[in-house]
Amino acid sequence: MAEKELTLSIIKPDGVERNIIGRIISRFEKAGLTIRALRLTRLTREEAEAFYAVHRERPFFDSLATYMTSGPIVVSVLEGYNAIQKNRELMGATNPEKADEGTIRKDFAKNVEINTVHGSDAPETAAKEIAFFFPETELIKGNR
Ligand code: ATP
Ligand code: MG
């Protein structure tokens, strides 16, 4: 059987502000993803720009950094078979207008920027993003 995989999830400031942390995490749990690390935090401007450094040249970069620092976020590490793809399926398309029915972004996101959740897009970025928020010692091994 394939190895379990880790991915980084962020509930962005609009999700925390609207008090839907539990509803979002419940979707991860129902899909069989388990939580290996979890923290409420708030990004500095520097951290937000570093986290989204790949988008530095995009026209929405400044606005994205402003949004991501506008309030607290919930960062977590999810574990499961195919966790990266599974989480992205649960999130839906970046633009909620294009997201499938029943996805987090379809149900909760405001627009293509204020879109409620982030999820790593590949194993290499997942490893980098997890290390960005969590030292190895904060990844707690479960028994399931
Ligand atoms: P994320 O990386 O947050 O999981 P994603 O992989 O679906 O989302 P990316 O293309 O990596 O989307 O964009 C990163 C984030 O930048 C998006 O989630 C969104 O908040 C913002 N963003 C993306 N495209 C646009 C756009 N055209 N206009 C404004 N903001 C955008
Ligand atoms: Mg992305």
C-alpha cells in the first residue's frame, strides 16, 4: 500500500474571521485526513511575502500579502493517503466561481483572492511549507 503523505493546510483570515474553523476541519476529518500539527497564528508582512514568494511577480502579490496578514490564520499538517490531492479536491478551484459543488471554496470563498483555504500543491512544496511553520518536533505521530 502507498505511504501516507503529509500536506500543509491554511485556513486563511476570512475563514477564521467568519468562525468556520471547525466546519472546515470537520471536512478534512470526514475525508479521512488526520491532524499531525495545528496552530492559530498571524503572519507578519515578511512571512506572508516569503510564504508566497513564487507569486512575487504577479499583479496580485501585494494585495495577497495584505489579505494574508489581515487577521489570524490556522495552520495545520494533514496526513493521509494521497493527502495533497485529497486536500486540493476538498478545497476546490482557486476561483470559487469555478469550484465544484460541495467544495470548501464553492461554499465559503468570497472571490479568487479571498478564498478561505490554502493547500500544498506537490510533495516538494508540502515539505517546504510544513517546515516553514512547524519544526520536526511539533509533528505529532498518531496511532492510526
Ligand atoms: P493556494 O496556493 O493558496 O493554495 P492555489 O494554489 O489554488 O491557492 P495559487 O495560484 O497558488 O492558487 O495562488 C495563491 C493565492 O493567491 C490564491 O489562493 C489566492 O488567494 C491568490 N490569487 C491567485 N490568483 C489570483 C488572482 N487572479 N487575483 C487575486 N488573487 C489571486
Ligand atoms: Mg498555490
